[in-house]
Amino acid sequence: MPENLGPERFALGPERYAPPHHRPPDAGVKLAKQQSEAPPDTTSATEHLDMMIRRIAMDSMTEIGRVIRELENISEMLRNESERVSREVSGLASLNQEAAAAKKVIAESLKQWKERPFPK
């Protein structure tokens, strides 16, 4: 059987949040006394909050740095691909000019061959 059946057992229960007229007679006195005895540990809470904010900020900065590095890598890859495609297009243009020149030589040779009289 519980030993603490008096009104002091309510000081830590839901009754401490109840309006004063619904609390047991000396629960309010005990609650006020407990609150005045325990100084608020605002330094610890502030340090905890500061540490949490720093951790969140550091995580965010780490993620932003990762995204920046990834974008730089993609930019470098695109630059390299642009240079490669440019070289390919230049090579194809040269090949096209060479093919046109060869076509011209072949056409001239065929023309001369057709115009030449055949020996009988």
C-alpha cells in the first residue's frame, strides 16, 4: 500500500497544472516552495541550445559544401565534354572537306576517262 497518501503526493502530479481552486490545500505552497528552491539552470539550457544550433548549422554547412563540390565536378565534366564535342565537330568538318576534295578528284578523273577515245 502506498505510504504517501497526503496532499503532498499531488505536488508533482497533474494537479500542479490545475487552477488554484482545484488543487489540494497545501499543494500550491509546496509547488511554490519547490520552484523557489531549485534555481533555473538557464546556463545549461542556453549552452544546450547553442550546441544544438551549432550542430544544425555545421550539418547544413557540410551539406552545402558537398553540393557545391558536386556542382563543381559536374561543371568540370561539362567543360570537358564541350571540349571533346568541339574536337569531334572539328574533326568531322576536316573529314568532310577531305571527302569533298576526293569527290572532286574522282569526278574529274571520270570526266577525263569518258572523254578519252577508245583504241580500236
